[in-house]
Amino acid sequence: MRVSVIIPTYNSSEWVEEAVSSVLAQTYPATEVIVVDDGSTDDTPGRMARFSNSVQYIRKENGGVSTARNLGIVESTGDLIAFLDADDVWHPRKLELVVATFVRRPDLGLLGTRTYPWPGVVPEIPPDWNKDVEEIRLEDLIVGYGLGASSIVIRAEVLRAAGPFDVTLYGPEDRDMWIRIALLTPVAKLPLPLVGYRAGTPGSLSKNAARMELGERAILQKLDATGVFRWKWFLRRKAWGMFRFSFGREHNRAGNRWTAVRYLALSLLDYPFPYKRMHIRNPFGRIRSLAAAIRNLVHSSGNA
């Protein structure tokens, strides 16, 4: 199977070389590696020059990661399309094991993998590994099951049928895409750590986090507008409950006490039952978060 690898990058010159090198070191070679530079102002063009014989480098005006991925998709020619963020790397056997799984499971349209911390030690994978994948239900994706973009490989015909990444979303555009694909075809996860993930720095409710909240709200509103939640009242409540829990905690970290308490209380009203461990590890996590937010609110009111 022919594999196209798309690497969007923006001012990530210190990492993108490493990302590209990890693709070129695959035991199953990619057919093409497409680096889409979203208007970087650093020395990315110079660093990519050393890969001129093995990488298709495209430079465009800055427009966001979704526009870069969409351009890469248009330029791609493979049977499978894989994504890799510029600050992540792949395990040397990533494509080998993913392609073998697609051959074994022709019904799958999208396949993700697990990750490992990077920089770090590259995990050992048993040479004869051949276990099956972990199926991912549409409901779990909607509620909030995470799949990192750097782990995702999609059949080209499925990706094109789903349509382009939504350029109006800033942050959750990849989750929106995976949900749209899951509406068309089975999706799954290979239970192997095949992506070196460079974790970001946690912070308060910054401008980016605020955009993420707007984007996640838009995803749920789109699911309503397109009829996905029709006759699925329980799923709708469950999804909104997770949304309010996730961003209630963000507001609490950011010091938005009243908003945090309101979001966390509404989360319990939306869905008063425990979530799966894949969504919330601690079954009492929401109650504890609400209690912490109330304590913070009382404390801040007392100091006012």
C-alpha cells in the first residue's frame, strides 16, 4: 500500500527535522513525505533544504494547521494518508505495523496508536507482534476519547469522503475529523506505543484554551444540527456533561470561580452517572472537582 505522510509545521524548525528523519527511517518506507510550511518566520526553509531529494516541501501563507493539512491532502497520492505533527516523532516500525493492520482489516477506515514520552527511550516492540486492534465506538469519540493526530493513518478514499478539516475550528479540528470519519467507517487503535509525543506545557485558560472551548462547543452544535443526536438524548446529555466537566476544570485553574462552579454543577445535572475510565479515570472525579471549585470560590470571596 502506498502511504502519503503529511507534516504541517509553523515555526517549529528546532523539531521538524527530527520529525522528518523519523519518517525517513521507517522500516516500511513512505511513498511521499509532504511538509507543509504554514508561513513560518524561522529557519524552517533552510532546514528543509537538506531533505530536498526525499521530501516535498510546500510553503504557504499562514492560515492555521487545518489549512496546511488540507493542502497536504490535496497534494497527496497515496492509498493511506498519515499525519505527523512537527514536534512529534514516529517509532521506526510505525508504518510497518499500521499497514499490516490495514491489510489484515480491510473494513477499517482509520487507525490510531498509543504514544510514548518524547524525548525519551524508544520502546521495544516484539518482532512477531500480531494482536488485534482496540475498536473505538462512535459514542466514545463523541464523548471525548482522545486520538493524537500524529498517530492517525486513514484510507485516502475515506478521508476524501469525510471532507476537509474544518478551518473554522482552532484546537479540536482533528477530533471533529475523527468523528466525521467514524460516522462513515469503523475506526480503531493499535495498542502499541508508536508515536513519540512531545507534551505541551500545561497552563491556565489562555487564549488557546478559550479557542478550544469554542471549538468543542461548535462540534457538539454541529452534531445537533446534522441530526447525529436525533433519538440519542442520552448520548447528547453525556457529551455535554463531559464538555462542561472538562472546561469547568479549566475555568477553575484560570481563577474563573463562578464559571467553574456553574460548569461543574451542570455537568452532574447533564449526566449524573459515572463515565468510563477512558473518559474520566476517577469515578468521583467530577464531584471532587466541583467541591474544589466551591472551596476556591468561598476562599476567594472571603478574601475579597
